[in-house]
Amino acid sequence: MTEDDLRDLYQEVILDHGRRPRNFRRLDAPDASARGNNPLCGDRIEVFVKTDAEGRITDAAFEGKGCAISTASASLMTEIVKGKTAEEAKALGAAFREMATGGCPHCEAALEDDFDRLRVLSGVAEYPSRVKCATLAWHTLGAALDHAAEEVRTE
Ligand code: ZN
């Protein structure tokens, strides 16, 4: 596969998830939720998470309005974090943010099995104004999970 073929494939995945986002719904009685806003582009999302007693994410979903990149990133994220612990999900988010800013020599190892799926968004590193579109969902998920942890601690 040539560079151009790869680029087209990535573009296709982003357009597909942007047009038909997965897990695009509210969750009833989520264990954690947070709103994210990227004023640079106008992307606004709300992320919902359900976790089990061990802190493992059993369901993740989102709602909102945004560009194809922010929607595709949120869609991929909600699929990828299911079954992960909050800590694992936050570590993935950190590695993804590094990949999206183009400064991550060890992302492939850090993202493990999810590298191939998340790599479709790595092209934003060439477009600094779009980096926030790609990382918004992960920032918002991190905020939701941190807040959930706080609530657990105060119980
Ligand atoms: Zn955007």
C-alpha cells in the first residue's frame, strides 16, 4: 500500500465514523459524564460512561455536534474504551494525544492493539488547528472519569 492509499483509507474511516457515529446516544443514569467544548472549531460533545464495581468501563456513549474529525474520534473512542479500566482509558488518551500532536515515538507500544484503529487520526498532527478536534473526546472522557473517581472517594 502506498502513502496515498493509506491516506485515502484513513480518510474513508474518518468520514464513515463522522457520518454514522457509533454509540451516539445518551446513557441513562451514567456513572460518569462530562461536557467538552472546542471553541476553535465549534465542536461540543457530552460523554457518558458506565462502570462496573471494579471500575471497568462497561458502556460509553456520546452526544453533540461537531466536525467530522471530532465526531469520528469520539465514535472510535467509545468503541475502544469499552472493557478497559478508567486508568487504562486515561493512559490510552494520553498516548493518543501525543500521537495527534506528532511527538510520540512510543505510541505504537503504548496503544498496543488499539494503535491501528487510532492511527487513522494521526494525520491531524500535520494540521495544528485540527488537533483539538481529534483530542476533544479523550479530554472529555478523562474529565468524566476523574470526576467519577472523586465521587467514589467521597462516599
Ligand atoms: Zn472540529
